[in-house]
Amino acid sequence: MLMTFDLRAAPYDLPIYPVVIFSFDKPKRPEPQSYSVRFTDLNVLEFNFTAIQLNRLSWRDYLTQKNPVAAALMAKMNIPVKERPQVKAECLRLLTTLKLDPARMQLISGFIDVYLDLNPAEKEIFKATVDKIGLSKEEVYMEITTSWERKAAKKTREEIALNMLKKKMPVDEIVEMTGLSTEEVERLEAQLQKEN
């Protein structure tokens, strides 16, 4: 039996260019650009690809890219610790210049928020940087940060609800005290039972 593979993207009948994006923080050594499966007497697979290792790229090189992926991936690039607040502000500045639909905007801004989670001191520097570059007056920026605040508030309410569930409090009381829906509290209760 003879097997062949055609690496083409349907329906356009174009060749597929293999790319791997490494998004880990460490190690910073160069990663391999091939994968192989070999036995002593047989080379079963030899797969080559382009490796993009984010922690080896400078975020400054992507500041002017009009690309939503660049805005998101800058958050995982090589960032000196003291520049983290500035990078988060620059990612958002870039994002606000793009004409994205709300769903894409939320997806990319969520990626930035998760991967550039700032401590309280960094948040103060971030706010000052945002004010300095005039970003805080942008409507898109306000929508993004309001979304982040809502997610953070909901996460806090869910953590409180989980603690109440651990203390065996009734679901209806938890709903009343946290503002979560009955379905949300029941989902958290089921999650807690799976963990135990």
C-alpha cells in the first residue's frame, strides 16, 4: 500500500505553509524547526516547519503593524519586566486603530488581558501610560476596559460563590448574595463536585 499526502488547503487548492507559533515564556533557546519519527532501519516521518518563537521577538518591531494578530501576540513577546505596562498600553493602542467587529475585538483584548496580567503597581503605570498617549479618551478603549472589569467582577463573584458552596450554603442564598443566576451557581456546584 502506498500513501501520499497532499498538503493543500481546500477549497482554494493552494499549498499549506506549515508554521508553529511557540508562545511559552521559557526557555528562550531556539526551538527546532522539524519533527521526525525514525527507527534504526526506517525514516517514517520528516516534517519541517517555520518556527515563530514569540519570546525571542521584540515587541517594538510590531508597534506599527496594522494586524490584529500582531496586537495580540505582542503580549507574549520578549518584554523586559519594567516595560510590561507600556506593552499592554501599546497593544491596546494598536487594537483601537483597527476596524474590528465586537467579537474579534473582545477575543483579542481578552488575550492581551490574560497574557499581560499586571500587578497593582504595574496597573498604576499602565493607567498613567494610557492617559499620556491619549488612549483613555478613545471609545474603543473604554469598551475594552469595561469588558475586562465586568469579567473580573464576575470572576470575583464566582470565587465567593464557590467558597459559599464549600460551606454548604443553600443555592438560593448564594444567588441572592452574589447576583449570579441559579444556573451559574449550579454549574459551579457541579464543578466543585467533580473536583472532589
